[in-house]
Amino acid sequence: MKMNKVIEIPITLPQDHQMLHILGMTSERTVHIWIDLISLVKDIRGVCTILVHPDYELASHDGLKAYEKLLSAVAICDAWVTLVA
């Protein structure tokens, strides 16, 4: 039997589309919630997987400021950060 070498890590944080378009949150509010959830997941030694689309509000001027805030918060978490290759 051949073993599949693909490991799937499910998305654990709410997706930007749901937060921004379905719930109508601002980029700043979305990022604030993500940072809070990252902290909670970190406290239980869990894995955070987040999906961010570059063509939504996070690509706007104000959205980029919020996204930079998210990246800064993750950078100080002593976390492994990667992109899909």
C-alpha cells in the first residue's frame, strides 16, 4: 500500500471573505479578531492556519495597515510562518 505524503492542515481561523463580506466587518476588526484567536490557539499549543485573499479589502490602503498589524503580531509569537509553495 502506497502512503500519501500530503499533510492537510485545516483552516482554523475564520476566512477573510466571511469576516469582510458576509459579516460586514472592517479590515481592522477582522485582524483584531484574528489576533485574539491566534493568542487563544497559541495558549493551548494549537496550530493556526489562515487564508487571506490579496484582492479583498486587505489589499486597500487601510487594509494593508491592518494586515501589517496582523503580520507584526504573528512575528512576535515565536511561530513558524510559511506560504503555500
